[in-house]
Amino acid sequence: MNLPKTVTNLVTTQNSFDSTAYANCFSETAVVFDEGKTHNGRKEIEHWIAEANERYKATMKPISFEEKETESILKAEVSGNFDGSPIVLSYHLEIADELIQSLKITG
């Protein structure tokens, strides 16, 4: 599967539990929507993913990737320490200048 560099970096940093490198895939003003909460800016995103890594130890295996006009959708099998693992999640991404501007994770 041919993924944009930013998406490849996102998957790689998630699977190595590197919250700083994960956050660096995002712009300074990026927004993440996950589990009913909103995380604004790179620092909040780094804090969110560090907590999620600690709690879930989730890894991603890309299944499909689709680019649309303003949004790309990565479907990934996510495995970790949570009920129902593994599960397929959709990562709705807006990417500009090789940085993620927004991410919404849905089931």
C-alpha cells in the first residue's frame, strides 16, 4: 500500500510508542478528535497520545487508504490492551504541507 510520508510516519511512531515523534506529524495548530474529546495543538496531542499509549499499548496495521478532495481516510486494524481488540478504526485526516491539520478517529 502506498501511503503518504506523513501517514507512514504516523503509523511508525504509533507502533514504536514514540509520543513526541507522533505529535511531530501534526502542525502546531492541529486538532484531534478521539473518544469524544478534542485535543488542540501539538503539545495537547503529545499528552493525549502518551496517555493513550500507556493505557492501551495500541499498534496499527494499515488496511486501506483513500484520498479525497480535502480528507484522506486510513483504515487500520488496531490491537492493544482494550476490550474488543483487535478492531478496525478509521482515521479521517486533513493533511497540508506534509503535516496533519486534523485527525478524527472513528470506529
